Amino acid sequence: MSLLANQLELLSPAKTAEIGREAILHGADAVYIGGPAFGARHNASNPLEDIAALVEFAHRYRSRIFVTMNTIMHDAELETAQKQIWQLYEAGVDALIIQDMGLLELDLPPIQVHASTQCDIRTVEKARFLSQVGFSQLVLARELTIEQIKAVRAQVETPLEYFIHGALCVAFSGQCYISHADNGRSANRGDCSQACRLPYTLSDGQGRVVAFEKHLLSMKDNDQSRNLEALIDAGIRSFKIEGRYKDMGYVKNITAHYRLLLDEIMERRPELARASSGRTNVLFTPDVDKNFHRGHTDYFATGRQQTIGAFDSPKYVGVELGTVARIGGDNFDLITNAPMANGDGLNYMHKRETVGIQANTVQKLGEDAEGQRWRVFPNEPVAGLAGLKVGTTLSRNRDHQWESALTKKSSERKVAVDLLLSEVEGGLRLSVTDEDGITSHLDAALALQPAQQAEQAEAGLRTSLGKLGNTMFEARSVKLALSQPWFVAASSINALRRDAIATHEAARLASWQRPERALPAEPPAVYPEAQLSYLANVYNDKARAFYRKHGVQLIAAAYEAHEEPGEVSLMITKHCLRFSFNLCPKQAKGVQGVQGQVRAEPMTLVSGEERYTLKFDCKPCEMHIIGAMKPHILNSPPPSAIPYSPLVFHRQRPRA
């Protein structure tokens, strides 16, 4: 049951199985989650038993579960990885998200594989190749424009996936080695130290400071809310939300936000269909500004922009709330544009730093043309709040009342069913047919007695049958096919309804057909390049065998193999600091006095004791951050194992 050409899939993250269940209830058509090991988020792993339970929950709604195994693996890890893949298959998982091509050379079950964003798919040629070697879904690079996506779709039939929301890595995914070079923590092995969120000073070739202590590699957060329909028309079919480290509130809010947007599009365009079953009823008002974010950007979807960076702070500033009108001994007054609540989190900027305030209690003083006036009693002395003064603008980064609503039931998801009550020998039969065409029935032995009040009896039966309450179903229709009105005790008809619904849930699970892995083309497709540098992330012999089979003649080892002693590109990014500061030669063309400045290369980035050289490749419009691996890391053994405790998965499932 791979994505059909007209199906749209909302793909949500889950740090835990519990968050995964809520993602499904809030509208996710698929969920991606980390398994016991080999996911590119070390602190977001989950035991097999939890994943199996999530799979069963998801399949009731025809939602799919994908498990991330998207690190590069050492030869010593492949046997363990293979065992885990078989265990995940037995747990019912629908697909694996992978980066390491060596996995394709192992003895694997017929489980689908999806090409991770770490595969760095930004050309038609690479997308076509991956579609020919057995991948069932391709996660395109976040840097692609809508026009570039169209070009891929025109030549590749494999379903395309694209990140629509969440934190952005400044580098092309899979093309960042700064963390490993500086401290041995490999991003490609799930242990990034996030050097991109540090403050840097940028200098030109003559030592002049262009920017001082700014977070120059920190991007705003991805938000494609306004581009969804254009992405659909470009060929995207899986819309992915970033966030396997995010909390429950984030997943509920952002999933619900995009569920409503996609539903609105599908309502206008009946040729499009949801990839899973049911109708989602969101019980709160989603707001993308309420969760942690660094500002919003659509990145490169509609072309290069100067406003993609979050240079001032990598922290969550929140939504502007109001200005300080008075400062007292243990409190201050705030003129706001919205109501406040006890426990709200506030902040303001002071000398390049974000100062946070916890509002212990608040009191509304009144309301006038300027706004609402609130008295705020913080949980720390007002005198200790550096830089706070009358006229200071405050933002709210924790809306206590709004967040509290998300700790309760905040969405429900119902699958429509048609109920038919008919007679059988010795009793009644309740037949259930759902919106997917799945049918089941259950018979109950009952002594039927003619009803003395026909209309009342039939109305009572319809009412009792339609009470689906806390189940996953809602009654689309209730029909009676009876030879005459019968009196049936309410307890009996209620018991029949409960048991029939339980039977139908089991029938839905039993009828789920897991999509099988796509077969690679024969003869093997030829890789677009004849040689690979360390940028291909080849870390094991199986990966080398894969590329040799596909025509690659020279294969360098991954950066993590410690075979690159000199300076290399530690990060390749579409983000360009020359462009951000109006120093791009294309911007300066014809501007007197600027051309000479932009040629003052190489530019340098400095953070603490770390110093990098910047080089600019103007033809593809990319920036390279150049540096070398620290000697003690280079001389240490390459990483060959990650913490892993194999879990024996006892429950056997039929292989669908």
C-alpha cells in the first residue's frame, strides 16, 4: 500500500510511542520513530515492544509507521543492524528510513526502504538512481526550490517526501562534519554537537569584522504553510514535520496545524485523497508560534532570500506580547495585546542576550485603547532583571493556558462506518462496513419479541447502535433490515454493538496489507558519478560493494574513517554569508566601491578557539566551511560501535 499518485501523506515525528499515538489522533497519516539503535538521534530510541504497540494502533487508521535507521554504520555493526531490521519487520513496521547503502547488500526481509534526507538528494540524476535500486520513497533535500522539485517529479515516479516544518540544519543533510572534526561526535552517526547554533565572528580577507559574535550558521525554522498547494502541484506526496526530539505539545500542535491545511486543500480539490483513514476533529486552535521556534522561513522553496538566518539568538523568543508601562518593587505593569495567565514565560533582549522571566502570578488591571494592562509578579527580584525598563518590549515564549489545554484530550479521529441490523436464525446480526470497504459481522442469540410500540422500538435500536462513544468509529448510517419491529433489551443490543465493533477492529487489523520492498532494476542502474569522495559517507565494505556493483570505480572512505588529515569542506551549505551581508558579487555587480570588498577573500569564521575558512562556489551558489580534524581525533580509532542492547522480540506476527 505505497502512496498512490493522488494521495497526500502527513508524516509526523515521534520521540516516543505515546507521542506517536497522539500524532495519529491529531491527523498524521504516517509516523517516523527511532528504533533501539542506528537512528540519527541518539536520545530518541525506543524498544521494540513499544514500536509494535504503536504499529498496531496506527494500522487501525491505515496510518503507517516508519523507523529511522539513518546513521552510517561500521562493518562491526552490520550484523546487529540486520538483526534489528528483522525484528522491526516482525513487529509490523512498514518501512525503514536509511542512509547507508550497505544495508541494501544485507539479507533483509521484504520491508520497504526510504531514502533519508542524509542521502542528500538534490539532483534529478541521484533521485532517479535511488528510485532504481529499490527505494520506495525519497526524502528530497530541504534546499530544493519548488521548480527543482518539479524537475525531479518529471523524471522520477517514486513518491517524493519533503520537510515542511521544524528546525533546519544549515548544511546539506549528510554533508556536515564540523562536529566530528572538532570533538569526535559524528552527525552522520547521530551525535551532532550542533556547532551551527554557536556564536561566530565573521571577518574578511583583510581582517575587517563583518559580523561580531552572531549566530551566523543558525537558521530560522522551516515553515511551508503557505506553499503546501504549490508543493502538491510540484509533485510532493509526503509532507514531513521535523522533530524527533520534540515534546508532545509540539507534535500535537504542528500535526493538527498541517492536518487542517491539507484537509482544506483536499476539500477544494476532490482529485486528491488522504493517505490514511478517518476524519480528524481538532479540539483546540493550532498556532505555530506557540511552540519553540527561531522564527519562520520557507528557506529556498521560493528562491534565495536574505531573511533565512536566526543570527541574533538560537533560542525561542516567542510572540511579541507588549511593553513595560511601570516598574515597581516586586512587580511591573505590562500593556499587552493578549490575555495573560499565571506561569507564563516572558523574555526580552538585552545586550545581545535573551533575558527570561517567569510570571509567577498576574493580575488584570484593566483595558483601554492601548490594550490590556496586567500586573506581573515574577518569581525573581525585579531589580535583578538586567535592562528591564519602561518601554521594554516583552515576548511570550510559554503560554501557560494554551499549553495546559494540550495536556488534555485535544483531538479525536473517527473512521466512518455503516451499521446494518438484520435477523438470523435464533437472533440478530450486526454488520459493519467502514469507509475503506472492510466488512465484518457478529451474531447474537436473542429471544425476539414483537414490539408493542413499533416506532419507539425502532428508534431505540437506532439510538443504541449509533452510540459509538469512545471507540475509533462514528456511525455514518444505521439501518434496520427486520421483518417486523422487535423489542430488544437495551443491555442486549448494547452488548451486541460493543462486541461487533471489537470484531470489526480486529478485521481492520487482519486486512492490513504491508507494502513490500521495491525490486531493484536489472541490470543494476549506473551511479551518476564514477568516483566518490569522503562526502559519499561510505563507511563499510557492504557500502563499497554496493557502489562498485553500480559502476563506481574509485571510492574514498567516509570522513569518520579518519583518512582525511588535511583541510577539507567540513560543511557544505546553500546558506551564503556573503549574500546575507550584501557582499555577494552578483549583488555588487555595477555598484561602485563594493566589488573590491567582496573579493577580499578568504573570509573566516571564528568561534572561541575554532577557526574556519570560507570558500564560495558561485556556480551552484554554495558556501563551503573549510577546516581540519583535530589531531587527537584523527589519531584515535574510528568509531565502530554505538551503545546497543539487543531486545528479544517474543511476539510473533504474521508476515504480511
